[in-house]
Amino acid sequence: MKNEVSDYSIDDLKKDRKTDWSGVRNYQARNFMRDDMSDGDLAFFYHSNVDPSGIAGIMNIVGTAKPDETQFQKKSKYFDEKATKQNPRWFLREVQFVEKLPRLVSIQELREISDCKDMMILRKGNRLSITPVSEKEWKAALKASKK
């Protein structure tokens, strides 16, 4: 799950302990978050739009997917006029801080790890803020964070 450091970072999550992961406005990313995540799953917190971009920490998924209230707030940059309380279009997950990694694992570094070569986030043209990670990719990225 990636986020711009200027908006919300792993340090912000560490301070807050929990937060709603709101503002996802891509159907494929929404579906990954809504349909493929479960209470208790772990997720990487990926810092984007910073140099270097990369995996900065780990968070835990808490509870089930719920409607993202920002879609109903007219003054929110995430407002969606087609969304209704009866038929919400956008969902969020609550996440809880687990740990900040010993060091950031940059996107350049991930590209050099053979077990990570198929990571969705590394695919050319990928702009999704939420992507699945295999167990093999998870272990390889964690190992790299400890080097």
C-alpha cells in the first residue's frame, strides 16, 4: 500500500498507531483492498513520490472493508457525486502500525532482487496504490531491509 510521504508517512502512522486508508480512487486498487485483504493481514507501507521511493514499514489490516466516507463529503478532494450511502463506490481499510523497517528498501533495490522480479509494483506503467505481494516477495523484501 503506497502513499506520498508529504501526505502521510510511516512515521505518521507510528505516531497515530491506527488510521483509515482512505482516498483510493482506482477500481483495481479498490478491489484488491476490498476483496483480497482480510483482518490480520500484513501490508507493506510504501513511500511514493519521494527520492528514493520504497518500502518503509509494515502495517496490519484491521477489520473488514468499509465505505470511505470521503466519497460523500462535497468539500473533500475524494468526493464522488455518483456514490451514495446505499451504493458506495469506494471502500477503505483501517490499518495499524506494526513496525518501521530498519532501512527503506528502494524501488531500485527491489528491481535487483530476483525473488521480487514479478512484483506488480515493479511492472512498467503500474500506477496502482495497492498491489498484492506474494510470500516469496514479502520475505525477500524483509531480508533486504535488514542488510
